[in-house]
Amino acid sequence: MSVLKVPTMAEMMATGDKPDVLFWVGCSGSFDDRAKKITKAIVKILNKCEVKFAVLGAEESCTGDPAKRAGNEFLFQMQAMMNIQVLDGYEVKKIVTGCPHCFNTLKNEYPGLGGNYEVIHHTQLIQDLFKSGKLTVEGGEFKGKKITFHDPCYLGRANDVYEAPRELIQKLDAEFVEMKRCRAKGLCCGAGGAQMFKEAENGNKEINIERTEEALEKSPNIIATGCPFCNTMMTDGVKNFNKENEVEVLDIAELIANASDL
Amino acid sequence: MEISNIVFILVLIGSGSFFAYNVRKIIQNIRLGREENRSDQKKERWKTMIRVALGQSKMTARPIAAILHIFIYVAFVITQIELIEIIIDGAFGTHRFFYESLGGLYTFTISLIEVLSLLALIATFSFLARRNLLKIPRFVKPEMKGWPKLDGNIILYLEFVLVVCIFTMNGTDEVMHRMNYGESYGFAISSWMGPLLFDSLSMDTLVVLERIGWWGHILMVFSFLCYLPYSKHLHIIWAFPNTYFSKLKPKGEFTNMESVKSEVQLMLDPNADPYAVPEVDPNATPQRFGAKDVRDLTWVNILNAYTCTECGRCTSECPANITGKKLSPRKIMMDVRDRVEEVGKGVRKEGDKFDDGKSLIGDYITEEEIWACTSCNACVQACPVNIDPLEIIIDLRRYLVMEESKMPSELATMNTNIENNQAPWQFSPSDRLNWKDEA
């Protein structure tokens, strides 16, 4: 495996250089063992296509999204304004992120606090790489596989991004099946709105079980998604049904990276 | 002028005034909410209103309900044309005022109304069956017990009586018209159904039946008008302003609280004097962070609550509700409306100082409900009239967190982690890039 090239903003700045796009890794992508694999898959794609990017590294900080959804507006705005100072300090214009929660907050809520950037989700960036011909896949690895896609709420309903992830799956030469509740009617995995960090309230079922059940009804080989939280929730769901040996939960970036033998 | 015309005019003025009086109270209640500027992007707002309210575009997500609803909706709107004639006839003692002057157009209009009324009748029976026989899950949730259930049925009973009256009126009139002039009105349904049902009756009975039909119909309309402000059925009016003023921004975008913004800016400003005494605006009213009660919500939130027709699409799409949690977005809207009715009454009696010691959070909505929300926007997406329960839920969370420091303990830990390590988990910020070198 080739070594990942992950320049930081500070390093680039030191050589007087500037990236075309900042890769906002997010807390999950930086610290969660499962999500780190998604981060690496994104970097592999960026490296392969020679996208000039950089990360903030230790200078990156929580966007404040979970604090805001949990009602702590003070903490959110503190985080946001500090992040904006860092981003503006590096004169960042364009941001790509692997986390729909970071995506939504950076794109929609930072402008009101003075942070104006072009923000895209990694599936949109990968889609652009295909469009410009920088990336191609053979699709062999996924031939005959059945893939379903779980819409992350903060990508789909919250920001109307439904096509990019689907177009990428179509490139894999696999069989794509929609769940009953998909796109604008997609069911949440259960971990938005700061639920990721707390136990669920009492009920008769966990939300991720409900959603995984729905996905498994389609008997897919792969449940694809585009969010580290959704990934965790769906992976747990699959384990709950003891299907982890038959059904993989993968991010779109991982699908593309694997298909391209990266 | 006959006594019946006077009675008619009195009933017309009486019910009209009663309706206006109640709507005024509701507008006062909506104004109890905080300021929120929704006067921007007028063109986009008109488009949204035409698409969502007039065109009912979001109803189509459930085709059966959408088709049945469109029957009643179109029948209701088109029947208003006939209402003009009924008011003229009622006030001046004329009979079918436009019949002579409009000719063929008249026959067409009344025929259209008859066809639509029949479709509305079919829809009415279907709706009654869906609520009471099929017991479709969203109509039998806990918040639908008692008054909300009765309210839903009352509207349908009124609708039923109304349509029966229309056909009695037109059917008997048809028979009498044939007797008197030897010709048919030629209306689509009553011209054959009238003779079928009423042919054997005497002229006297026909006259009485026709009057019962006519008065029954118009009295139903007036009762409906008086009943409307007490009913969830008010959506037929509020759906229009509600969609017009609905959020145009991406669903994921939450408001940045302005009151917090200035504080945070001050904290982060290196030039700010930490010991400075802030300028005090003597006219400023202390404002809460977030919403404890309905007066802390925005007027749009309250308009949302009055627009809610309790269809329960939101609740049936809510992941928390689907998995048995207490949260029901519909209940949130019903609670806001019930509470603002109560506060409105109090404020009209005692003025702005009104305080009954109760509040929306705690007395109406429990903390357990609002913490169950995943902020997934499924409820917002599902609402056929663009109601936003999520905004209210978040504002209630803001109050609990920022004013009362009340939150599930794991969230307190999460906040501390973000404050100390810039991540919701307890990792060191310096380890952020470790993934790069891990196998």
C-alpha cells in the first residue's frame, strides 16, 4: 500500500503554497477507528487524482454541530467562530468533508457567523472527479453484488443531496436496490441531533435496528452510506442480526477506493 | 321583505361576526410569539404557497388520502360560487337568482358542484371509515384520544349533512320545476335522482323538503364557520399564510441565535475590555435563551400550531415515534396550540404580566419527548402544509440547556469534551492526525 500523502495547512503555508480544497476530516473521521478507514479511503482517492488538498490536523476542531443540536448554542458559536478564525487565517475558499453533519453546519450555519466557504460532501467531490475524467473504475470487484444505500438525513433531507451517492454506486457494475423508505422519505439511522453521544429514550426498539431490518429485507451484500454516524449505527444493526459476515456496511468513498484498487 | 329573509340576514351577520371575533383572538395569540422576519424572497414565498397550499403538492406522498382529500378540497372551493347565489336568494327572497341570466353556464356550474359534492360524499364516508373502522395507526395515537378524535369526526358529520341537504334541495326543486314548467333544470345528478326519490310526493311536502334542504345547507355552512376557529379544521385558512411564511432555507440549517452571537463575539474579541460594564438599554426586555413557554417561541411557530390539522403524517414518519419513544411531532404542535390558547386567554384578562406558573416545557411537553428527537427532519418533510416541529423542539432544548443546565448526563459530558478537547469524545486534539500513520 502506498503511503498516504496528507499535507497540513500549516505545512503548505510554510512552503508558500495553497491547496485547492481543504479536507475537513471531522471528529469521527479523526478519532473513530471505523471512520478513520473512510477518511483514508477519501485520501486515497484524493491522492490518486492528484487533488491539491490539505487538512488542518491538530488545528481542526469540532464544528459545534452536536452542541447546537443538543441546545448548547453558546458552545456551538464558540466553536464556529474559532474555526472561522482558523479557516479565514488560511484563506480557505473550498471545503470537502466526509461527514454530513460537518457539511451541513459549515455550509449552512457558518455563513451567518461570518464564515463563507464553498462546502461540498465527499460524494460530490468524487462525482466531480468522475465527470472531469480524473477517476475511473473497473467495477469488477462489485460485479453481481447487491448494494443498497442509506440516505444520511443531513445530506439528503437537510441539503437535498440525493443523486451524487447514487450515481457513484451506479458506476460499480453492481445491482443497486432502493429501500422502501429512501431519499426524502429515508428513515434516520438514529444518531443525529446529538443522539450519537447519549443513550436513546425508552421505547420498544432501537432506531438503527428498525432501519437495518429494512435494509436487510432487500438482502443486500453491501449497505452503503455516506456518513460516519450512519456507518456506526448500521454496522451495529447488522451485528445485532448476526449478519456481519454476510453484509458489509461501507462508505461510498470506500466502495470507490476499493473498486479502483486503491 | 319576509321574516325568513330577516332571519337569514341576522344569521349571516351573526355567524360572520362570531367567526371574525374568534379569528381576531387567534391572530392576537399568534402575535404573542417573538419577532421573526419572514418578509424576504416574496416571489419564492408566493410560489411555495401556490405549490404546497393551493396545489397540495406534498399530499401526494400518500396517494389514497391525497385523492380523497382533493375531492373534498375542490368541492369546498367550487361550492363557494353557489354560496354567492344562496346569500342573494336568502337576503332578497329570490329563487335561483342566476338561473335566468346565466343559462347554460348556470346548468354547467351547478352540475359541476353536484358531481363534486358526490365525490366529496364518497371521500367523507372513506374518511369516516379510515378513522373509525380501519383505525389507521396515525389516527389512533395517544394524543388523538378524546376531543381531537371527536373534532375529526364532527367535521365529517357536518360534511355529510351538508351534501345530503344539497341533494335534497336540488332534487325536490327539480321535481317542482318539472311540475310547474314542464321542463328539467338539467343538472347532472339531481335531474335524474330527484324524480327517482321525490316523484310521488305532494307539492306541499316538496316545498317543505326543498326549504329544509336549502336552510339545512346554509345553516351547516354557518355552523361550520362558527365551529372552524375551535377546530383543527382551521388549516383550510392558515395553510395559505403558513406555507407563505414557511422556512425557505435548507432544512438542515438552524437559526444562529443573535443574542448569543454578540456575547460570543465579545468573548473572542482580543480588544474587548473584560472589565467593561456593558451599556444598559433601559427599554430592553430580558429575553430568555430558548423557549420555556409559548411566548418565547416565534410567531411562525404559533402560526404552525394553529395550522396543524392533526393528520399525523409527521408522527408516522418520526423515527423516535416509530420505535416506541414518547416523542410525537404532532403532539408538540397540539401542545403549543393548547398552551397558546390558555396563555392568550390569560393575557386578554390580565395583560402581559399574566403568569399561571405553568409552562410549555414541563406542563405540556416533557423533557423525555424532546430529547428523543434525532433532528432528522422527517416530520418537516412529511407535513403537507410546511409545519416545522423541529424548530420548536430545538428551542425547548436550548432553554433547558442554557437556562437550566438540564440535559442527559452524557450530553453534559459531550459538551465538556468539546469545550476541553475540541471533540465530543475524550481525545487529545494533538492526536487528530494520528490516523495518517496508522496501518
